[in-house]
Amino acid sequence: MDKTLQQEYFADTTAISNSQLCNFVSYDKWWNRLVTSDIYEAYASGTIKFERTDPIIVGKIVDEYFEKGWEYFFNPEKIAEKYPAVSRRTGKNENEITKTMEADYKRMIEWWTTFESLQSFIEKEDTKSQVILEQDLEIVDENGEIHTVKIKWLPDYINSKEKTIVDLKTTWNMSMIIEDLQFKGKPNIYARYIRQLAFYNKMAGGDYNGAIALVSTKGILWIEVPNIILLKAWEKVEEDILELIKFKKNPTEFNASIFDLDKLDEEEDLFI
């Protein structure tokens, strides 16, 4: 079986990725549970098990379609062969999907092909897509100690000439994402997808603007996230990277900033 770009990306457990960081800081945040030895083993090693829900599987198929490009565009039967649609899943083939899931991924792909804002960005000469990038990052903690960490990132689309990074998101619930991206009518710097763009912006040099391209079964939406928001969000991301470093050294309770909306009323200066 050919290894997909996503599989290659997650196979390297030595570097910190945005996915690893977000899974770490969101783990049981609402319930404030102590971290168990199993969770420590997973995050300390970088080995994270992903839940296989129907929306996640559909998103995976659509991501794979984008990754394969023209190979799948001209040969859509390849998707059908790899992910056979059945009336009832037997469990004998983990790639089996329902007829509803098949219809959903086909609708998302159709919406993607008609997404003018995204397609025009993709077609620009300097736009690159789906490239695994790695680099070392130095972070200074509250005691002045410098930590050098290996960072990996996989931007969907990046244009160095226009200084823009675009993150493509497929979803069954566009309203939920839109709601998460704002707080009291202002950008929510704690939102997972804004944090992800902030992560990419920092790795790219810190002077990029971001955009989120949402594709659902019902429509498409282009959301621009200016650089000043990404810089504010990075301050929180950096705090969480330090928490992850501490956690790997000493797996006790930790403090993570993601989803901590109670702080937002006290930090109005974080919003533009």
C-alpha cells in the first residue's frame, strides 16, 4: 500500500507538529483530569491515535483526492476502488464507506472544484501545496532558559510572494467552525484553526497573512485572517509548546491555553 503524504507526515514522531500540540492541549481540558500514563506514553512519544468517525473518514478521502491531484481527477474510479461504498459495512475492509459517505465526499469535491477564491490562489505561479517542512525553533521560557525544539508543518497552500498561507478545511458542520472562530464578534485567537495558521506563520517567518478555505457538503466559504491576529495567537501557541516540553519531561498536571474562554473577557487587548 502506498504511503500517503499524511501518513508520512505523522510517521515522524520526533518533531512537534500543530496536530500533536492541539491534541495535547485540548485533552480533557473541560474535565481537568490528571494525565494518565497511557496519555503520557502517547504524547511523549508523539504517537497519537486518531478517532475514525464518519466525518473524519470523509475528510480523509477528500484530502487524499486533493493530494493525488490530476491522478484522481481523471481517474475517479480509483477512489471508488480504494473506498468501496456499501449499503452496510461488513468490517472486513476498514476502507468500506456507506452510500451516504460516498455522496458526501463527492459533493465536497464538486464544491472544491468550483471554489473560485481557492482555485485562483492555487493556480498562481508561486503557490506551493502539501510540502512537509521541518526546522528548529528556539523558545525562551519564563526563567530565561532557551529550548530548541524540532518543528514540522504541512501547509495546504502557501505563496511566499504574496505572503499568504491558506488552510483548507473540509467539514460536515460549517456553522460550528464559524462559531468557534469568533468570540463576541471578534476573532478568537484560541480557536484551533487560527492557532494552526499562527503556527504556520511563525514557521514561515512571521509576516504572512492567513486564510481558511471551508468546504462542506452544503457550500464553501473563504475567511481571511490578518497577520496581526496570527501574531497574537502565536503568543498562546508558544506558551503551549513550553507546556508540552515540560510535560514530556515530567508528566504531571499541565496548564493549556486552548479553549480557555474565561480569560477572554480579561484580555480585550488581544482582539483587533
